Amino acid sequence: MMAWLSINFHVLIATLKKLAKAPFSSFFSICVIGLALSLPTGTYVLLENLESVARTFASPPQISLFMAKDASHVDVSEIEKRLKRDPSVDHFRFVSKEEALKRFQQDSEFSDVAANLATNPLPDAFVVLAKQSRDLESMSGTMKGWPKVEHVQLDSDWVRKLDSFLNLGRTAAVILAAVLGAALVFITFNTIRLQILTQKDEIEVAKLIGATNTFIRRPFLYLGALQGLAGGAAAWLIVAAGLYFLNGGILELARLYSTKFALANLDMRESLLLFLFSACLGWLGAWLSVTRHLWQIDSV
């Protein structure tokens, strides 16, 4: 185990020295990788911030369920039991027709109208809060078929539409990440291929004296992974710089609306995932490049 760690440590140090010996080519390769990764990363960050703002100002997703005017206490109890059994319901509140009329009378805009009412025209109602806004549509359709339910109204409907937009945006970000991730693999593949060509004779001699494919691959895999990792860090810095300049204008806009808001970058967990993802893509590109070259040598 110690021998394995020692070998890998020395290979890592040698790889870092190799990168330092060619600072300009290494820098430009890392910048290209960083720019490629910054596009899906920046899209993800903006969507997360948009969702955060929407959740701050939006009321929770809910449904107003109005009973028929001739609904009895038994009918109301039956609906209450159904709501308690529904796994999509977070919680609900019953608003009796008497309570609704009292609130209507207390509203200064409708006090004159309420004073002239001979009977109470308002029905019993339930205000239902869903666990997930995406469940609102299916819940609404189900509740419309319940007995003695006169009308079902979706409140905060714009939140549900926003969720659909955000889901579409996340899908687009995933597709963009997949496409640019493939581009990153190709970039690393080509970079490592050039490195292999400069060391072609050394590799062939190493093969002749008994070096294994694992031994030959190791330094190139470290090179690809380190370039990918550095590219991920570059992407993080590019996104952070973009957010810094955007926040300058956003803070001014927030002051006009007497509120405080600033775009947030990736948290610690998300940043680590970005670095791991970029390192893995770099490793994959290097592995494909070295494996292809070794296969060509073995097939001769």
C-alpha cells in the first residue's frame, strides 16, 4: 500500500512539474475548459437564484376548495377525511361559511354590500396547501370529482408555471453540460495525444522492457485529471466574477424596491461536485487517448 501511494505521489509531483514547464499552453488549455464549463454552471446558478427569489416573494402553492351550498356537515366531514388521507396534501384549513361572511363584512370595500345581504351566500371552503407545486394540477382534477365540491380554484398558479419554466431551464442546462462535457473530453483527448506523440519513443521502449499499460497510463491520467480540475476551478472563478459584476446592478435595483438581494454562487457541496465532474471528464479524455495509442502499439 505504501509503495502504491509513493508511486502515485511521485507521478503527481512529476505531472505538476510538467504543467509548470509549459505555463502558457497549460494556461490556455485550462481557460478553454473553464469557459466550456462556465456556461452550464452559470445557467444552473442563475436558475437557482431565480427560484430562490420566486420562493421569497411567492405564497405557498395552494388550492381553494369550495363546497356546494347545500353541503351538510357530513359532506364536509367526508371531504376532510379525504384530505387527511391524500399524501400530496401538506396541510389544510377549513373556512366555514360563517367565518367567510364575517371576513367579508369586515372588508371596508364590501361592508355596504354585506350589510344588505338577507342570507349568507358564501359556501364552506377548504384551503389546501400542497407538498409540491407540481402536484397542484393533478390534485385539482381529483378534487373536482369529489362529492359536494362545487368549485376548485388553483391559487398561486404562476408559481406552478414558474416551476415548469425552471424545470425546462434545468433540462437545458443538463443538455448544455452534456454537450460541453463531451467537448471537454475531446479537448483533453487531443491535448494528451500531443503529449503522447512527444513521448512516443519513450513509451515504446518502456513497453519493450516490460512496463505495464497501467504504468504507462498513470502520468497521462494525472495530467488529464489535473487539467480538468483546474478547468473546473477556472469555471468557478468565471461564474463568481460574472455574479460580482451582476450584483453591482442588482443591489441598486433592490434598493429601489426597498429590499436586499444578491446573486449567490455555488455552495460548498455544489462546488466540490463541479471540481469532481471536471476532473473526471479530464481523466476520461486522457484514458481514451492513452488507451487508443496503446492499442495501436499492441496491434503492430
